[in-house]
Amino acid sequence: MERKIILRRLFQYDEDLYKIGRLAGLDWFNRFEAKLKSGEYPYFTNEEREEAIERIASELPDSKFIEVVNNVFKEVERRLEIDRFVGEHYYFDVSAGLKLDNKQEELKKEIWIALAATEGRTYHFLKAIIELREEGRWDRAYGGATWRDIMAKIRELKGTYPLLPDLAILKLHKIYYKTGSKNRPTYTVPEEIIPIVEEVLEHYIKNHHS
């Protein structure tokens, strides 16, 4: 699961997945060689893209997966909506690249720092985004929840609205990201950190209600 999230997050273009598959020596990708050599862009169908991700994610040892992902990622300058991955097995940021590492304890500290710095005003904001995901109300195209839905969910939770500087603090600690498009912005907590955020939020509210 972590590998699939990483591939979808870092590589928007089918050509990148093709390059990874070929570099990794996965035979399935050979069928697209003629298409690439003819000068056509190697578009995948939706089913092919999902199979490409599945094969890369499931058929490589850690060392090879990390090697090919880093090599292809570094080929061009990329604009990432979410520029970090903090999983149980893998860690990624733009400067360090992908590596085997678990930085979830550091992440917990960052969340606690952000909650303290915002005096708890970001508690219901984060909780609203996560609950909307659980309800299947994240944007299907872009991921994340709309501002209107988040505000409505905070009202439903009888929570406190965050101030704009509070959101800047969450963004600084890479706990939340503005995603979507210019015409349809959304607001996202990276999916791999949601269980950690939920754990911290649960402890936070217990500590402040005890």
C-alpha cells in the first residue's frame, strides 16, 4: 500500500511509470517499447496504469524499488502537491529522496507542536478533513475536501474554526496541504499519516478534557 501511494504521488505521467518498469527489468513493460520508439507518448489506459503501479509495487525488492524511483524522479524538476511521504516503512522528501526509514515518531512530535502552537484551534480542522474522507466525501478527481465541506463539518462537530496563521503552522509542519485546482481548491491530510494524526488527536482531546 505504501509503495502504491508513493508511485501515485511522485509520478503523474505514464511515461515515468514506463521508465521505472523498464529500469527495474519488469517484462510486462516491454509491450510498450514499440509505442515509445515510434515517437508516440506511451499513454496507459486506466487499467494499464493501475496494473503498472501494481507490478512495480509488488514485484521489486526494497533496494531496487528505491533505486529506480529515485533515479526516475531526479530526471526532471517536478512540482508536487504533496512533497513528503512519512510511512511505516518508507520516507520521502524532495531533498533526501526515497529511503527505508520510519519517521512516524518525529511526525507525532510535529503534530503535537502544531496543536500547541495553534492552541488547539486546528484540532477540529484536521478532524473534519479526516471524517470527510471516512464518509467518502473527498474530491474524486483531486483528493482532499472542499473548504465549504470542512467548515460545515466543523459546525457539525461543534468545533473551533482555525485562524489563517494556524493553517500556515500546519502547512509548515507538512500536516496539511492545499491541493486541487485553482478553480476547485481542496485541503488534504496525506493519507499515509492519517492514522498517526488520528492517534495524536485522540490523545490531545483526552488530555484537554481530563
